[in-house]
Amino acid sequence: MARDGVEVGGTSAFAQLVPAGEVESAASNEYRQLIAEAYKKGLLKSSEGAQVVRLRSIAKKLIEQSPVWNERAKQWSWEVNLIESPQVNAFCMPGGKIAVYTGLIDKLNLTEDELAMVVGHEIAHALREHARQRMGKGMATEGVTRLGGAVIAGIFGIDPRITDFVAKQGASLLSLKFSREDETEADLVGMELAARAGFDPRAGVSLWKKMSAENAQSPPQWMSTHPSSTNRVKDIELNLNKVMPLFEKAQHAERVEKYNLEPKN
Ligand SMILES: [Zn+2]
């Protein structure tokens, strides 16, 4: 089926081993703990602050585009928080739980479009269920599988061993390492989300240049979990032509709305 935008492969069959809902609720628990901890230490940025308002307005536009990539995203209770920390880091956990560290925005002096690229990348990991795939793979390795296929699972519910496994893994969702393929996919899907939301996808290139410059001084957290290479910028550049029309369409729609160029009916 032809569609506008980037082309990535299907999702890994390993994901099917773990119910999406279980992964999302484990993520929700870990996120709640992290936010509570940040709040206790006075590191959670206030919802009224300009930085949080800006971040949430960018995230909102990206989230609106997310069902294109994952239907479940419509039901997620999305959360977007900013945490005071020198770390150059950001993440979006399964189920749409987003956190950005102030170090990312401040040290790299990110423009709105660049910040949208980072948040889009992180959202893409959640939409493409990379954590769920990692967990499924881990579970397969440990030899935990469904007891008796879909029928028995339907009657007796989920194998408790799966629930156990997810709960254990859930406590360390943030330390999951994504593969090189996952990262490329997140770059491309994130760039498409950003373009659809009206952010300039060319910001992907300037973002990575800033990341590399920062890396030369001290490797930021985001870089250690997101291995960088010149291939990365090359992949982004190669795919720009696929998303530029989406960006232009979104820009046009924005202008129409702003200047009321066309009659409403
Ligand atoms: Zn990533």
C-alpha cells in the first residue's frame, strides 16, 4: 500500500510475546516513580514555566500525528514533563510517558524544530514499540512462552510468568538499549511525525551536528544510548524528500487557518 512519508519495515514478531497493555502499565509505574522522585527533590519544572509550556505545545502537535503510526496511541494517557538536570537526555516510555531534561534544551540551545525532532524521535520509539520488542526478545531468550496458544490464553488470561517477567523488566525500562535498526527507524519515523506536525524536518541535520559538537566536549547521555555516526545524518538527508511534501502541506494548512484564506464550508 502506498503511503506518504518514510518507509520502514514491519514490527518484530517478538513483540507479540508480550501484551502491549502490560508493557504500558509497567512503564506507567516506572514513570510515576521517576516523576515523584524529581518532584520530591524539587527538580520537576513547573507547568506554568515558559520552558514547559513550549515543550508541551511542541509535544501536543507531534502527539496529534501519532495515530498514523500506532492506533493505540489514541487511548494513551500522554504525559510530558521537564526535569531539571544537566544531562543531555530525553525519553518517551511505552504508553506515551515523555520526559525531557533541561540539559538537552539548554546546552544544545535547541530551536523549536530541533526540539521537535528529539521529541519526535523518542515518541517514535514508543509508537514502534521498540521496548516491547526488546522485552519479547528477552523473554524468548529466557524460554518464557505462552502456555497454550491464543485459545487457552483467552480463557485463563495471561500466563502469570509473562506478567512476572514484564513486571521485573518494567522496573528497568529506562535502561533498555535499543538496536542500531531501532535508532534509524526512530530517526525516520520521528522526522515524519515532525514534518506532519509542521516542524521543519531539515532540523534533523542541524540537531545531529549540535549533538556531535557537544559530544566532542563530554559525551551526553543521549549520545551514549543513541550511537551517532555520519550515516545517521546521511539517512536523514536521504529521506528528506519523502517528508518535505508533508511539511509543506502542514505549513500550508497552518497559513490557511491563520489568515483564514479559504471559506470554512
Ligand atoms: Zn533513540
